[in-house]
Amino acid sequence: MRGKAGKPIEFGAKLSVSCVDNYVFLDKISWENFNESCHLKEQVEKYKETFGYYPESVHVDKIYRTRENRNWCKERGIRISGPKLGRPPKNVSEEEKKQAHSDECFRNAIEGKFGQAKRRFSLNLVMTKLPENSITSIAITFLVVNLSKLLRQFLSLFLSLFTNNRTGELIKPPFINFDYNLNNFYVLKLIDLSENSWSKVA
């Protein structure tokens, strides 16, 4: 029972997921409703166990910003996103507004990962009968999400090395300009227009 407008009841597993450098970590799966805020400490401790240190900041939804979680993070030098508890201040500095906007944009990454998993990798179409099969399907879905991110990184690395070996000018633009790169390939004779094929380059 969620009590949301239009969807008072939701079916399926409930997930607790964290996102680090656009990689997704599936921390908890349950078929019973649970309060996500109770697992923040566990997720942060898993982060320390994995990377060897506590994160500089955690970017969470409103439900995680309890007094207990705030005090726990403060004791460990972790900044938690979102406004402070209590009545909001009348005057908010531009720096605080900028920080709040940056935190909210950063937190949107995890929302985007859920959308990506549902739209591209069929997370919302898990229809297996047994609970253990459903858990496996969900875990594989997030595994594929991470593999797609890793593949894009390898592709970007390959393209940067490929172009950097031939000219430094190809990687100067902050975005990929197809016409710009294609013209440079012509100059470097990477493309032979007469044969409409790639030429061999020593």
C-alpha cells in the first residue's frame, strides 16, 4: 500500500538502489513494504567497504533526511543533501541556492537510472512466477544497465585514443562534431573517397 494519487496499491518487489559515478548498486530487494530511510546507514557502510572510505556527500530524497540520519552522517563528515530541518530561513544566500540546485541535479541520476531500466531494459516487465526468479531478473537488469555504461566508456576511450594518435585537433571541441571529424579524416587520408572505403594508415 503506497497511497499515491492514482496508484494506491503497487505490485512487485521494492528496491533500494544507490548510484555511484552512474553505476547502479542494488542494495536491497523486498516483497514487503519498508521504509527506505532505515537503510541509509547500511548503504553508506557498503560504500566504505567497497571503496575504502566514506563518500564526501550523499544525495537523497526527502524521506532519508531524518534527524537520526543527519546526525549519523555529520559524525562521519558526510554532507547530506537537502535543506536543514525546521522552519526554512527567510534569507538564503546565492551559494546555498546554487548548492541545492547542484545537489538536486546530481540526485536526478538515480531517477534516470530507474527510467532507463524500465524503458530500455524491461524492468517494469518482470513477470516470472517465483520470487527468486524475479530477484534474478531484476539483478540481471541492473547488471546490463552497468554493462551498457561500461561499454560507452570503453567506446569513448577507444575513440579518444584513435583520434588522439592522429591529430590533437580532433579532441579539442567539447562535443562531437561529425562534419569537423569527417573533414579531418579526409585530410589525414583515413577515408578514401575514390574507393569509398577506409584506407590503410601506417
